[in-house]
Amino acid sequence: MSNQGDTEGSKTAIRRLDDETIAAVAAAEVITRPADVVAELIENALDAGADRIDISVTGDGTDQLSVRDNGRGMSKQDAILAVQRHTTSKINTTKQASGEITPTTQDGTVPPVETLGFRGEALASIATVGTLKIETNNGGPRGTIIKTNGPTAESVEPTGRACGTTVTVGNLFETVPARQESLASPQAEFARISKLVSRYALLHPMTAISLQHDGNDVLSTSGDGYTSALLGVYDRDIAAQSTTIESTQTVDIETQSDHTTQTATIDIDGVLVHPTITRASRDALSIAIDGRPVNNETLATAIIDGYGDLLPTGQHPIAAITVSLPGSLTDHNVHPRKQTVRIQTADLIADMIETSVSDALSTVDQRQIDTFSTEFDVSFEPLTHSDSGQTSSAAVADADVLGQFQELYILCSLDETLLIVDQHAAHERITYERLCATLDETLPTAVVDPPVTVSLTPGQHAVLDSLTDQLTTYGYEYTTDNSDKRTIRVHSVPAPLGQPAAPVSIRDAIDTLQTDDTPSVADERNDTLAEVACHQSLRAGEILDSSAADELLSQLGACENPYACPHGRPVVLTIDEIDFVRAFGRRNTRRS
């Protein structure tokens, strides 16, 4: 009998991994790209009490990057230990590592983890996938410089430097070819870094943070508050149109571990940019839990809900919110990179955020809406392709315009149905379909004379050169401003249907084209056209007379898909007369 099965089995036999492979696998969970290295080093600097952090990046960061801080620094002995696995200054016990220690623990001697860095093992993880040079001084007469070869110190020498630490990382992923091959383009990788640094700058406004790329200044904040942070990351206009929020609430919460009740203080502070300046995506929303940037859909939605109808359709706010709460109420161990956090009181915090944001923006929105004392319980149904009868898409064009409400909604009558049309969403759908119809033709453009200066975020500027051809295809022509690396001068814009897009729409076009995925050309094009359509559409506050409203409905009725705007939101809501009959306690409809 053949022993082929034994041979095949031996090829897949279970074996114990060597220490070097174990370390590489563990590091790969945390360090997957250069931006992860920057994040770990920034958090270590913040943990060290630094109020100034300077980041320098060459290329995409794999060749070399460095993070310099003026924090507490390390002694020679601590620096040698810091590059070794399973060494840390940040936790002492298993319970503290898992976050089980709470203020209600009987001995109460070990507090929860309050540091940001990856369990203090960031340096060891980085050393496994790259080379390290650490220069540090904890305030003594002489500092220490350490060079590593893997997670061990290859050389240790004295050096003269001020208190603080500088970590230089080189040859990243040189020993992990698969990881290196999975990286995006150099522009995209640096864009990730610049977005990350921008986020830390906004969420830590009292820390001066700077970023250089290939020797050029990208951003710099002075560390004296939110205005400085907004100036460094965005521009003067955005900084001028912002307001801060601050809220503190003390609540009694039942702990999940032992079901005891603890009193917790929850603090919320941050900065909100007025809804007159928005973005096409949520990328401009920054959220931190106890200082660490996180992705949390519940809290992000709460911020948007706080803005309410102040936001134009399809747009998202620019905001940075930090939530501080007891460590016993959070679990940062959902993922090794800690970008996702589990919060025991997420719904409560979301309510606090929504209220705080709404209150802070109340001076922006001066419109006061009176409420009826009588409940009006009716169902608003979006018009869909499955609707039949007179509320079909073609019939929308035949509806009688009754008027305009809040300079945003067109009220129409169609037999026994009241139609409520979102004028922005309707115009957006019309413009989008007309744009799509011209895809096989040269897209018309309009000259911007004089050229308009548009400021970009560091992340947008980082990918600008790689998107030039695509932006030109969509009608954008621009030149860079040599005196200010963060601004461009827009010379032409797309002008489909004879309506020029706003020059600032190039920012949304960049955001749409700059994606982590690899969409098809058609998807990429359609997304970009959707943003162009959004910018060219009617806005809230634009008054329409009856003839203009009639024309809008006529054009909407001719659309292939009049039911939703390009972003998927409904265009028309309907209320049947029977709903009014029930609400007012009447017996019959007018025609019955």
C-alpha cells in the first residue's frame, strides 16, 4: 500500500512555532502599516506626559519615520527593557490588563489602565518588523541611545539630549514581504498617516503636534486649544466658524461584573464646526475615549443627530469630541489596535453627546419651531418604485403645488394624497441623472475667473498628485500655491447642464476618489458625480415660486429613479387623506 497519505500528512503536521515567528505574528496584529507605528509612538509620547510631539516621515514611512517628544523619557535600564517582549510600565496585574479592576474592588489598590499605548509593548512589536533607534533622557545629565536588531538591544551608548524621547523606525516590514506587498501606494499610506496625526491634533488640542513629510511642513499646532488645532489641520475660515462644547454628568451605573452600583462621572468636551461648512463623508468626525481615537458608530451618529436638520442633505459635520469616563466602563481589548472600544454606557453617552451638540449649536440655528399641543400621529411613507396608482413616479409631475415649507420642502396635492418633496434631494436626483447621461461625452467645464483659493487637509494634499488625471477628467483644473503647501488655486470646475460647480467641491471629489478599496471605474465615477450633483443642487433656504416648483416636479417625474437621491435618501414622502381623518377625529374623507 502506498504511504502517500503519510507523506502528505507530514507536510501539515502541527509544530511549535519558534519565538521569532511568534513575535512576528503578534506584531502583525498591531503593526499592519506605517500609520500603526505612528499611532503607537504618539500614544507612548502622550502617556509620557509630552506637550510637544514632532513627527517626521520619509516617503510612505517604510524607509524611515521618527517621533520626537518632550515627555518624561526613560533611564538607560528602562530603555533596554522597553524593546523586549512582555515588559511594560503600564500594567501590573492580569486584572488590570483585562480592565476588571474597578473602583468597587475591595482592596482598591490597583487602578484601571489609564494609558494609551499598546500595553507598553509598542517598541518590542515595532522592533520585530523593523529597525529601531531610541534616543531618550529622563532628566539626568546624560541620555541613552539604543539601536536594535529585532527585539533586543544591539548597541547601547550615552548621548547628550534634553528630557524626552525620539524613536526612529527604519526598514519597516523588510523581513515581512507579505505585509510590505499589501501596502497601498506611497501617497495613500502617507495620507493615512496625515489623517491620523490630524485626528490626534484635534483630540489633544493642548499638545503641540507637528508633521513633516520629506522635509516639508504638513501641519503644525501650537498646543493652546481648539482654535490652534483647527488652524493647523484646516484653515482660518473653519477655525473662525466653530464652537466648543463641555458637559459633565454624574450617574449611578450597575457594573456588569458584579452587578454592584458605582457612581461615575462622565465628561464630554470638544469642538464643533458650524454647519455652514460640511464634508461629504464622516471622515471629518473625530471621537476619542479617554484620549484614544476610536471608531464608534453609536457616538458618531449621536454627533450627527445633534446637528439635526442644520446639516444639508448628504453632508456631514466637522467635529472632534472626547469622552472621559472611568476605565471600568470601557473595554479597549476588542481588537489589538484598540480602534474599537466596547462601552458599557454607550446609549447614555450618546444621549449626552446629542444634547450637548444640539445645545451648543442652538445659537447657530435661530429658527424656533412651535409644537402642537395635540398629538398628530400619522405615518410618513417614502414614495418607492413599488407604489402604484396616482402616486407613481410619472404622476409626481402632475401634482398641484400648494406651497413651500421652511424653504426646503415643496408641499403638493395629488388626489387624496399629500406629497412632501425635499427640493434639494429632488434637484440632486435630476442633476445626477443628467450628469450620468453625459458620461460618454466630454464633460462641460467653466473657467473660474479669478481663480479661487481652496484649502485642503493634510490627507487630501497627500494624495492630490496621484489624483490629478482623474480630477481633470471630471473638469477640475488647478495649480498648487508655492507659498502655502496646503492650498490650491482652482481654475476650472465641471459645469454640466451649464451650472458650474462650486470650487470647494474639489475637496469632496478628492475625498470620494481617495478610497481604501479598489472600486470599479464606474463606481468611482458615479460616486464623484453624486458629489458634484449634491453641490450643484438647490439648498435649504432657496425660495421657489410656483412655476419653479412646477418645473422641478416635471423634471423629477421624468427621472428614471425619482424615488431616492444618489445617496439613497428618499425624495418624496406621502400622507394619505385617511391619516388626516383619523388624526382630527373625522368620520370620512372629503369624497366619501
